[in-house]
Amino acid sequence: MAKKKRTYADDITDRAIARCHAAANPAWKIEVLFIIGELARAKRTLTADDVWAIIYQVPDFPKTHEPRAMGGVFREAARDGVIRLLDEHTNTIRPVAHCRPMHVWESLIYKGS
């Protein structure tokens, strides 16, 4: 598949994600990165909704003031070779996110049967 030509909008997006990631609670980022790794071992594909579903189940999960930092943690996991971005989207099921489209990521460490 041919690489998409980068645009000014891509650069703005990258900078915004980097700012959100930098401002997020470090403990939150570590825990989210761990969850992404566990999901990537268990599932062929994953989304942010998969991560949020786990976060919502843990009462004392670290908090962050900037939940949009999730994208930066996914990018960190991609840089670490855990996942890769697919050319695929699905709509979120989280009401707070208003059914917006989100990326689907492929596991590079899937340990399924």
C-alpha cells in the first residue's frame, strides 16, 4: 500500500497528540501502555474502546486530566513494536465520544491459538 502524503493537518495533529501525551499523568500512561500490551497479546486487533473498557472497571485506576492522551500512548506502543495502525476505522461505543470514528490497531505480539 502506498504511503499517504503528509499534509499540514497531519503535522498539526501530530503536535496536538504529542502535547496531550506530554501533559498526561505519567502513572496513567504507564498503566495504559501495560493494558495495550496485554490486549495485544490476547487479541488480533484492538481499539481505544477496548482500553477504556478495562479502565472503567478499575476503581482506583490512575487519573489524567487529558484523556485525549490515549492516542499518544497508542503511538508509543506502535513505536515499541507492540501494535501497528491499520487502514481501518470503527465507531466508538462510548457515549462521551459521541460515536466518532476511531483507529483500529493490529497486534504484532498476538499469542492466540
